[in-house]
Amino acid sequence: IVLTDAAFQDAWKSLEYAVEKSPNDALTKAMLSDIYASDYLSEIGLVKNRMVKAEKLAREAVALDPDCPDARWVMGFVHFLRRRPEEFINEFEAALALNPHNAMILAIYGLFLPGLGEWEKGVKLIEKARMLNPQLSSQYYIITSLNYYRKGEFERAYSESLHIKTPGLFWEPLVNAAVLSQLGRTDDAQPYLQKLLSLQPTFKERSRNLIRRLLYSEENVDMVYEGLQKAGFQKDTTSKLRPIRSA
């Protein structure tokens, strides 16, 4: 699965239509909430008031069907982005209790847990998900690559980063630029750094905020910055997370 802007927009419009036609269907509301939350996570920038809409839809989906696994994990996704870690964990655990062998739920849970310091658990969940479904989105290589990166195993981190195929999202060039720089390949990192700034022209001013959306902690953000700085990226010293209002 390759993530592109076109695929995102197709899913967005199709799900908005489905919710309009079936307003009492928990699954379609959950999936549209996921689209809005994903727009915020990766700063795609297509949807206005993303988090407000995402939370409203997720809560409605859970209210319509508390036993819908997708409604529960999407509610957990929203809690993660709102920086409510306990509620995030509770909802993902509820989703897995309802459907313990769902590869997507396992992988998404694994994508977010490293932000709370649970790197090994997150990677194990992603690996289990890949065994259940080898066709999972390549975005999960972000975490497996950064797991090697944080251990100083940069060659293995690079091998993993090559699998990231998210052409419309800034995570792909960000991870590759950081990893290559740690390998001493700063010239090879430059095209990725340029692509990163092309995808997110305001990245220099907003970088800490954007990276925190997935990686959460200052320690994780600084870890990635070390590689970006070696590539010549000027560090954003902003330390406070911008409040979520109508993002």
C-alpha cells in the first residue's frame, strides 16, 4: 500500500458521502474520523477543523456501537493526538479485546506506542501485524527504522527506511535524511531534506510541533533532530506544544 494525496482525497470524499447517506453507521463515521485525524497527524492540510471533526465523529461512532473495534481504535487515535495517553491506551486495548487478530489495529497501536516510550512493544505489535497481513501500509517502517536509529544501528535503520513509501507525507524524507546523516552520508541526505522542506514549507518554524504529533516526547524529537542537524537543518528551539483548538 502506497500513501498518496490522491488516495487520501478519494477516501475522504467517499467516506463523507457514505456518512451523509448512512448517518447511523458506526464504521463509516469511525473511518471518516480516521481521515480527519490522519490529516492532522501528517499535516496534509486538506481538511479544516480536523481535530474537532475527528473527535465528534469518533465519539458518535462509539456511542452508536461500543462493540465496533474500529470505532474504539479511532477514538484511541483521537485521544493520542489530543495527548490523553491513558484514554488512548484504554481505547486501543478495548479494540484489541474485541478483535485481537486485526492486523491494522495491531499496527496502528504499534505506530503510536513508541511515543510513550514503549518502543519494543510497539515494534513487536507491528511485526505481528506484518505476519498477519504482509500488505500493510509502508508507514509502519517509520517506527521500525527509528527503533534501530535510537539504538545507533544506523545501517539497519537505513535498510528499514528504504521501505517507507509515503510520497505525500513528510515522514519519509524526514526519516531518510536523519538516518543518512547519522551514517555520515550528508550529501545523500540533502535531496531528502529538500523534499521535506518542499512538502512542508513551514517545517523550520513548526518542526518540533509536527514531529511531536507522532513521536510525542522531547527525547524522541531531539533524537531525530540530531540527524537533521548533521544534514545542515537549523534546529527549531520551540519547546512548547501549540494547543489544539480547531486544527
